[in-house]
Amino acid sequence: MKSKYENMKIIYNRSKIGWYWAPLFVSCWFLLFYLVVIPSFHRMPQLKTLEDERQQPGQFIGERAENTLLRLSKIGPKVVGSAANEQVAVQFLLSEIGDIIDDARTDLYDIEKDVQVASGNYLLWSMVNVYQSIQNVVVKLSPKNATSEAALLINSHFDSVPGSSGAGDAGMMCVIMLEVLRVITKYETPLTYSVVFLFNGAEENPLQGSHAFITQHPWAQNIKAVINLDSAGSGGREILFQSGPDHPWLMKYYGKNIVHPFASTIGEELFQNGFVPSETDYRVFRDYGHIPGLDMAQTLNGYVYHTKYDRFNLIPRRTYQLTGENILALVKALANAEELENPSKYAEGHMIFFDMMGWFFVYYPETTGIIINITVCVLVCVTIVLYIWMMSSSTGMFRRRIWAKFGILAALQLAGVALGIGLVISIALFLDAVNLPMSWFSQNWMLFGLYFCPMIFGMGIVPAIYFSRTKEHGLPLGYGIQLLMHSHCLILTIITAIMVSYSIRSAFVIMLCIGFYTLSVLINLVTKAHKTNFLWLIPHCICQVLPFMFYTYCCYAFYVVFVPMQGRECNTNPEILMGFFTALMVLLFAPFLVPLFCLFRKSKTIISMFGICTILFIIFAATPIAFPYAEKTAPQRFFAVHTARTFHNGDAASTVSHKDSGYFVLPVDRRPHTVDDILFENTNFTKSEPIDCDSELMCGFPIYSSRWLNAVDNSYFVPGPEPNREYIPTLTILEKSSKSATNIKFDLEISGPDHTSIFILPLNDSKLVDWSFIRDPLDTNVKPPYYVYWSYALDPKPLQFSLEFEHEDPNWSGGTFKIALMGHRIHDDMYITEDFREFLATFPPWAHVSSWLGSYNSWQL
């Protein structure tokens, strides 16, 4: 007669599935991802043609928008100050708007158009953004006999970065706006309030056109809400990543009327907490217009964003229809929303929102979310207690002993999670330390081996070892695995409660995970399937299908948006971001699947395969197999400026201490040295010795944008022949005066190219106490040097401004301040010399180089 221990051992041995079923188990989840999740992410409606319009009048016609974008993109790069932007593009828009007005129902609407020319300045980040004679094209659509002056604003921009036609960013959104305007005005579309269409001519400059409109245009005072349209890629589904703030009614209209939803509270909180290295006009409307709105952008194929590859032919045709239908429905809804009359009455609270793989949209108030989250957390705790109670009854074990087992398994689960996260972070730090980051940049499959596999290995190997070495634990294996998953559920429940206490709306993500798992546990308790060896797996796996699809959908969307972004971010280790997010996703979609490997024979071997896979992928990262960049599809970004530099020193502005010329090169991602061998081995080019950054502003580099400040440490100067000097800015002292022994005032004038960076650094304990620009940097104690970015479009009038300094000691010995001017000719390739073209041709095909002429001049006054 066999002992109780031998009977339990037999149960244990029989409670295992053949190891050969494990690959099938894994394959089922992979197939679910590739056959359902990815197609759902990319699903878009059929493009409607001009022929469809005859049969379905009043619909958005994607083909017409596509044809309009083709003609707009043929203009080429549209940089502020260029003839393409200020003349050709403006006339193109006016012509298109004129044709729309000619076909409009003028008996129903009043349609006004205006070309705004504006100048101003404001503080953006730590930079004073000065604009002069920039242009916006504005259209106001008002219903006849309107009883309200309230208006809805639709905004996008037609200007582009240097060298890019801006087809995706954001020419496409402009043609979407044109078609929406055409559909509304041609057919009987009821409107309660006016709609203003702002075709912004200076967004890339940055964010100047929106500031000019919202602070200066006479129509701006009646704007009550905004739909901001932008792009960080080339087509695809537009994501709503910001709403409000504090205006939940906007999300209600989005949820009720959007045709193809793509939005998430996760994206909003990531953007608002600085994880996205960019800004949109939405910020200007919010901060300077104090109006709520919806911020939407297309993000597909972000590799071509702000490059010459942002072309018309790369945009998926169905994108026009998808975005067009969404924007048309939103405009119709919001232009008739009663809340638009006085939005401040409804300015209270936040919304939690997300789309389920584009199938449907879920949204509810934050207070409702708190109630749901707490309810689910309580339900989890009750369910676990009930499970252990029933388990004690069915096994005859003391409950305190089961609780002890539960505590041990919870500790093991924490150890497994810690091991997985530790492996992920270690790999991320290692790859960055050995200069091998971003191997997944063009080869996204590398993320699986580098970060998914070690996380799964860490979470799985610890319990697998425990279950294989403690066969006498007194519980059937199924019970042990269920207790292990209960412990993970409890850990996630505690995290959810903490997130709720800190008002983190993204807590809903974890709530869904524990909610569906608890549902499967309750089903098993009701059916008593939890007592069986394997039947409990059926409801368990079924209840994991939706969470698995949702989390892998979120994960895929994250990679589509954030992987290309790492090609323009150099300050932070991108491996940490990718690794940490991947680990987080594994903790959500896999914690109730990985423990199931312990049900298979040779479970340790099966789980160890993920560890072996990790090692292989780390090796791949050091080989050409995982080279990050690819020509056209995933290029590495560089800026190159053919520069003439002149450094003046001493009290006399004419005293030249150093003068040279060459090519300033600015890599912008985490692998700044990939082209060094190509540029400097077996060529005539060499890196010059760096200038002392303590003695020269910005290390003597011709800074073009505030974003360049973050990449200065990786930049270098290559000596070369002098460029055309006609565009170099000049500095003139108009007057130098003093109203007291401790104050001195300089009246200055700068003339030069249409894009100039100005840096001002007080010297010898002097303090800048006043100037002609906005006072915010002085009042908020922005750390010197002070950065002023000046650009003009139509009027090249020199910039005149004053600087007033204060010194505690009446003795003004030495210089008062240092000033550096960096002029940039960022359009008109005709000025590029043959020497510069030869230098640019040295870069490999997989490098994208944005290039133009620049200068650096500094004085000590």
C-alpha cells in the first residue's frame, strides 16, 4: 500500500503536459498577435473616389485630398522666409480656398478669408522666439444669421523643415482641412457656431504661426476650442494624444462621433510628462489662448519625419479617407456642441480613454475610473481569500499553511520579476556602454530577443526551479501554479492602488489585467474547474485572449511611435526606454501565461530557451545583422552646416582673435561615431581641435535650434574652405548710454539671413536687468546665456533691440557681456559650394544629412 507522499508524487508526475506541446502553445499566441493585432492596428477604410461622390454626396472624398497634396508637395521644401513658403504655397492655398468658395452654398454660410502677416516674440522653453512678418492663411466659415460669435478652430501647418517637401508633416493635414471645408460648404451641413480654419505658415520655426494667430488675429478672441492636426510620420492612423486640459466634454464628443478611434490616456500622460521629444501648436493655444482642445497627429513611419524622404508617394492612400472621415465627423459635432458657447462652465475633471484595437472606443470620467479601479482591487482581494478558503476545504490542508505557501510563492514571483527586470536593465546598460545601442532601430525584431526573452526567462525560471525541487510540497501542481498567479495578481493590485492614490489615470491598464484574471478565477471557482488538473486552463486562457491582444496592441503602437523617435534623441539611453517599456508590457500580458510553462515536462529547459535566445540576440547586436540604419527607410540623422567663424575679443568690436571656416557636423542620436571611419580615414577631412567652451559661447558652434543644445557634446568641426559670406549677420551698436554709475544700456541692430540665433552672456558680475524682448527669462531667472531666436518671412528689416545691464560696483572694468550671432541660410541650394557638396557626398547612403550655410560671429562688448 502506497504512502500519502507517494500518491501525491503520482499526482504530481501525471499533472504535466508533454514538452512537445510547448511550441504549439507559444505559437498560438504569436499567431494571435500577427493575424489579429497587427492587421487591426493597420486597418483603414477604402479610399473614396470622385466617382463615389456622385453616388454618396456629402462624404469626405479621399482621392480629391490626395490629388491636392500631390500638387502641394510638388512645391518642394517650404521653409519660413523662402519664396516657396511665402509666395507659392500661400497662393496655392488661396487658389484652393477660392475654388471652394465658388462651389459653396453661400445662401447658408458666410465665408471670409484672410492672410495674416504678424510679428511678435514670446518665451518657448528657455528660448525667446522672435518672429517678423510671418504669414498665416485663415478662413472663417459662419452660418447665416448666427446667434453666437463662438467659434471652433482647426489648425495645421503648411511650412516644412529644410530639405523636406513636408508631404506628411503636415501637408496632408492641410489638404484634409481643405476637403473638410469643401464638404461642409458644398452640402447642407447644419452649423450652430463658426469654424475657423488656420493654415499655419510658421510651425516648424517653431510654433510661431499659432502664437501670431491666437495673440493677434481679430478672430482669435471668439475661439472657444481647437482641433490641432500635426504629424510625426508619414500617414497612418492619427492618434489623439492630448485633450482638454480639464474639459472632459471634448472627449465625450470624440468618443461619440469618431469613426476610426485611436487614442489613449497612456499617450497623453507620456506626452505631458516629457517622454515625447517634441511640441505642437496645441501648447501655444493652451498656454497663450487659454482654450481647450484635441491634439492629434499621424505617426506611421516616423523614420522619414523631418527628412527629404517625407514624400507624397510614401503616404498610404487609405490614410486620407481615415483621417478625413474622423476630422469631418469631429468638426460637425463640435461646431454644434452646446458646450462651445461657454466651455469654462464645463471645465472640470479629466477623462480616462482608450481604444480597443480600433474596434471601439472606451471613455469615462476620472472619478468613475477611481471607483472602478478600487472596486476591482477589492474584488481581487476577496476572490483570492475565497479561493484559498475553498482550496483548504478541498485539500484538507490548514489555511495557515496555504497562506504560508502563498507567501513563499509571492516572494518567488517577486524574485522572478526582479530577475527579469534586472536582466533587461543590465542588457540596456551594457549595450549602451559598449556603443551598441539601437540595434532594433530598423530591425524591430531585435526587441524580442533583447528584452522580451530575458523578461520571460526571469519570470519563468525561478518558479520552474522551485516546482521541480519541491515535489513534496503537499499540493497538486495546478494548485501551486494558480497560487503563483494569484500572488502576481495581488502584486499588480497593490500597484494599481498606489497609482490611484497618486491620481495616475493610466492605472486602468493594470486594472484590466487583474480584472480579466479575476474573472477567470471566479469562473473556475463557480464551475469547480480549479480542482482539476487541466480543465481550469480553458477559462483561464480564454480570459487572457482580450488582455493579450490589448497589451500587445499597445506595445506595437508604442514601438511604431517611439522607435523612430530614438533616431533624434541623444541625451538619454534609448535602450532603457525600450527595455523598461517592454518589461512593463511583459508584466501585463504574460504574467498569467509564463507560469503555465511549469505545466510542461522539461519546463526548465523550455524556459531556458528564452535565455539562450537572449544571448544570441546580444551577439547579433554586435554584428552587421543588427546594424541600426537603412537607406531611405531608417536613416541616421545628421546636420551639417558650412560655416565661417569669426571670434572678436577685447573691448573693441573689431578686434579679431580667431577666424576659421569649415563644416559643423551634429549627430542627433545615440550612435554619433558611426561615420567617423568613413569621413576621416583615407580622406582629406579631419576633426579640428575643439574650442574652449568656457571662453566661447556654445563652444563656437553655429546653433540653429534649441534642440541642438542637447547634442552639442557630440558635435564637431571639420576645417574646410570658406562659404559664401553674403548672408553673415552684422552687429551694429546704435547707442551706448548710462542712467547711473551702476547701469549701462546698449542699443543694438542686427541684420542678416532670415534665421539667426543670438546668445547673450553677461560678464564680470554684470546682470541683465532689462531688454526689448519679453521679460519672462529675466523674471524667471533663466540661466545665462540667454537665447534669442530671430526669423523673418516677408520683411527683412534689421532687428533693433536694447540691453540694460547692472553692476554693483561703479567700476565697469573689463567687458560687460559677450554676444554671439549664428546666421543660417537654410533654403536655396544654389549657395552651396562644390567643396561642401563633396564633403556631403562622403557620408554613407544610410545617413540623412540636413545641410545648409551658416556662420558664427562673437563679440565682447
